[in-house]
Amino acid sequence: MRALFIQHDPFSPTGPVGEAFAGLGYEISEFVVVPHADFHSPNVVAEWPNFSDYDLLVPMGSPWGAWDEAKIGSWLLPELALLKAAHESDIPIFGICFGGQLMARALGGSVAPGPRPEIGWFPVHSDRPGLIAEGPWFQFHYDRWTLPPNIKEIARTPVASQGFVSGHTLGIQFHPEVITSTLQGWIDNGGESAVAGDGQSIEALINMTRAQEVAAIARAHTLVKNFVSQVVKA
């Protein structure tokens, strides 16, 4: 079994999510959409791999908006089309944050800036705790999706929808892949101003993430196992 992780920026490793899929027997491949050299000019033309060569797709997060065609449209629009076709071909998809937003949009919904960012560790109210546990889960987003009428939300916070299932696709708004080193990489590459702008202490956020790490890794592994047993094999 082959899983393709779609990493939209060069600073977002697959972390415990990748480890969990590998532990379930998946061969992990990674595709970086915007390489390091183009990070500050991200409207690149991506040479996409053939999604049908894979048994599972994991579109991950992004520092850019899933609505921002002016900034990243050269690869955003093709990716939306490719993901829609993959979903319609019953290729399982596990969309994380921006990746979840992409799936909401690809399936007929929309994405727009939310009323305020969510940055840090937050509990998630889940209608299906046997699939998505209540966390806490790490959040780092400014935008939120609106689902089409035919897709039911299954998890949420007061700020944003946090989860949905459609066929063999699971979209989540939070970041189960984040560990302390992931967060540090984001802070070192543009995230510092976002955290400070939200009125938070960077040191406190890193310390909280370090304190959560062991439990968060376990939650991520459970989420992946639930996804495979309840969504992929449904």
C-alpha cells in the first residue's frame, strides 16, 4: 500500500501521522509543492505525481489560504481538480488543516477567513469521538470551510468546523502531525509574527507543546487507525 503526503510548504514534516501510516503498512512518499527556494514566491507550477498510483492521499497544511487564487492559483486550482477526481475514484483522502479545506472546497463547499485565528491547543467537540477524539488538538489556522449541504459536520470548536467525512475522505481542521520540532520550524519560518499577533507567548506555546507531545503522538496514532478502519475500509 502506498500513501502520498502532499506537503504544500517545505517546513511541515509528516510527524506522527506519517509514522502511524507507516506502522499500518503504508509505504510513505512525500511531494513538496512549494520548495524552499520558492517559499516567498509560492505561485509555482507544480509537476504533480499521478494520484492514481497511490492507495491513499494526505494533503497537509499550508501557510497560504485555500481561497487565495491570486497568490497560489497556479497550483491551487490544479490540486483541487486532482483531489476531486481522486475522491470520485474512491481513493481515500486524509485532509489536514489546509488539506481539509481543500477537500471541503473540492466537494462543493467554500473556504474563507474566519472571525479570528486559532493557534494553540484546543479541545474539539466531536459527534464521533470513536473517530475524532476530543483532544486537545493543535490548531494553527486563520481560515475555515463551509461545507456543502450534502456533507455533515462531525466536529467543531466555537471558531470553526473541525471535521467531516464524505465517502472515503476525512477532512480535519487541526494538526495531529505537530510535535515540538514542527512548531519550532513554523515559528522559525514566519510563524513567530502570527503567534505574537495573537497575543501569545512563543515560549509558553512551545512549552505547552512539549508537555503535550507524548499524549499528542498517541492521539495522532489512534486517529490514523480510526481513519483506516472507519473511513478507508468503510
